[in-house]
Amino acid sequence: MTTIPTIEDVQAAGERIAGQVMNTPCVPSETLSRIAGCELFLKFENLQFTASFKERGALNKLLCLWPRERIAGVCAMSAGNHAQGVAYHAARLGIAATIVMPVGTPMTKVARTREHGAKVIISGSNFSESCAAAEREAKMFGLTLIHPFDDPEVIAGQGTLALEMLARVEDLDTIVVPIGGGGLISGIAIAAKAMRPDVRIIGVQSQTYPSMVRAMTDLPPVEDAPLTIAEGIAVKKAGALTRQIVRAHVDDILLVEEASIEHAVALLQSVEKTVVEGAGAVGLAAILEHPEKFEGTRVVTPLTGGNIDSRMFASVILRNLVRSGRLIRIDVPITDRPGALAELATVLAAQGANIVDVAHDRLSLSLNPKGATLAIGVEVESREHGEAVAQSLREAGFDPSGR
């Protein structure tokens, strides 16, 4: 039977990895505190060298290997962050690493894992299938398997986050932690509850992958594989070891909508000027979606990773502008004559609206041959400003419809 780590294991991991991973900043966010209605501290784990907290557990596990295990090499399965943590620190320590990644893993995570010197195998359509492939690889070549969450040394390494947060934030009330398989929250809960039993530990999962919530209520694992922006915590089945720890030490688990995760990613970019992936932003998403649970308290949440695909990040930022009413689409019928577009642009400029794209449709059979429709993307200050812009167009003789 696998041994559950203790506070002593977490403290030993902290001493073992000291100086090899960053003790990342843990600072208050005045703006987000005002928005959320609590005193909010952010732990910037996205500033680690591989842009994720996963380095902690991976390094602790590697440092605990026997000499013969180091010589043989290691194997891990991961959608990205655990892969990079194992690959980077294995290379530093002179240990050969093989990483199995599921089909559809973001290209940036695959590329960075290879850059760290690991052998990358793309196999399996989901985490479970990739796990099976990694187990076969490890058995075939005598490699030590480094599980991303269901491993005592990995859990102890992740728990070092709690040591740093508790040392930095006095009179802490609550720690809000993303949950995938449960390794991070298990390590944090073990350490925090041993040092400060009164601190609330609240986990967060996406509505699309409530694997730990289902495990806590004895429901079967998630069956479908829905799309999610938080692929780093898109785990169908909670760990066997981690579910024991979560059941014993975690106070609550909240679920958040995909739109809330998107909003949190965009807010962290606009307010904190930091890049955070979906899985890394779910803590903030939960605080904003469930404010009544945190009102007036002192809260810390780790921004667990920053490995988000560039196109996805750009899409999230633009979608958030649309959702907030700051980026609008206006369809305007015009006569197909010289100067018509200039007249419309003049009206928009007078209102301080910025045109970001224009599509000119002359070919639709629903149009008069002497007419055209302009589909214009316009950046405005607010939803109210957008309505004022549309009204100005109407007063100038145009007939806009917004969408």
C-alpha cells in the first residue's frame, strides 16, 4: 500500500529542492482584491523556468531515485507541464527521460518538452490511454515511472508551495487550489493543515471535468472528453492516493464555468500583466464566480502555470473584449459608391470608436446590385459607448445592426 506523505516529507522536499526551483513571488493584488471583495494574494508559479509548479514534484521525485534508477532513466505521462518539469530537471541531473503525451497536446508544450532533451512519444487520445502507453514503455525498457500526481514524492514536492505561501501571508484564511488529478492540492493540504489547522483548503475544478468531485461522492469517473480551456486539469479519473488525502484534508471543492476561466485568464493579463493558462487561472475564476465564500477574508491562490498556446491566448483576450462589450460587430448596409466607407469611418472616428477589421460584401444575392454590406469590428470603451456609437450611425443615415 502506498504511504501517504506527511508534513515531514514536505519539509524534507523543501530542503531537497531549495535553490533548484524558484521561491516565486506571493504578493497582494489590490485591483483584484477590490473586484473580488477579499484580500487576495497571488502566488506566481507561472514564473518558474518551465512556467509551472510541476517542477517541484518532478524534481523531488528525481532527487529521490536510487543510483541504478538514475542510470536506467525515467518515463512520465503528461499533457505538458509535468512533462516539461521532468524533462528539464532530468536533463540537469543527467537522467534520460521519455515522455508520453496524448494526441492533441498543445504544440507549444510538445516543442518545449523536446527542447529540454526528452524523447517524446505521442500516444493515446486521453490521459488514461497515455498512462497505459507510458507504463508499457517503462516496463519494456526498465524505466522508473514518474506519475504526475499519484506518487508520494511528487505530492510532497508540490506541497512545498504551502510552506512558501504560509511563510509569506500572515493570518491566512483560505488557500484556493486547482485540481486535476489532485497532486497539488494533496501536498498543499497535508502541509497547511499540519501547520495551520484552521486554514480552509478549497479545491477548484472545471464544470467539464469534475473528476475529484465525482470521486468524493462515489460517482463513476468522467466518461466524455469535452473541450476545455483548462486542459492542464482535464483529468477524467482522480488519483487513488490523492482522493484519500482530499477526503481527509480538503474543506470544499468548487466548480467553475468555462466562461469564468476565460475571464480570469484575460483579467490576469489586463490587471497583473501576466500570462496564465486556463488550468492556472481556475483559482481566481472560483473566487470571482463564488464571491460569497471569500468575502472579507484573506485568500491566496497559486497561478499554477503559464503554458498557454499563443493563438488560444489571443482568442481568449478578444473573446473577453466581446463578452464585456468593448469589442462589437456592426453590420451596416451602404450604397456601393465612392466615399460611402469614408463617411461611415468619419462618424466612428468622431465618436472615438476604433475600427479593427472590415469585411465588404457586394456579392450576396440578398443585396441590391447597387448596395453592399459592411461588417465592421469596432473597439469601444464600454457597452454604453457602443450603444452611443450605433445611435450616431443612425443619426447619420446609416442603419446598423449589432451582433
